[in-house]
Amino acid sequence: MSTNGNTKVINDLEYDLLAVLKSKSDAVQLYDTYVKDAESAGSQPCVELLKKLQQEDKRHAEEVRSHLKEVMQKGKM
């Protein structure tokens, strides 16, 4: 949690959602590399799996982002 003296800059829930969003965003970008590796290996089933996982992580990131916006505006959901 980020703090400034005794005053929190953001609350724990905001911090947690930011951390999850960062993790999901990083994963979505990394999947491009993994897909290329699977393509280079000639493994179409792995290409399809990795693209599916990437799409699911994109959807998750969008959902987390939506929750984060609401939490930042209202302080909770």
C-alpha cells in the first residue's frame, strides 16, 4: 500500500485492483510472444489455446478496470 506519512494515498481495495489490472495487462502483452513461439513450433492447438487465454485475460482486465473506476469514484462498490 502506498502511504504518505500516516495518510494513505489510495485505499487497499484500489491498490489491490490496480495490482490485478497491471498483472492482467502484462499477461495480455506477453501472450503475443507466446503465440509467436507456438507458431514457430508449428503447434496450432497451442496457438489457439494461447489466443483464447489472451482474450479471457483481456476481458478480465476490462472488468477489473470497470470495478476500479467505480471504486475510485465512490470509495467502494
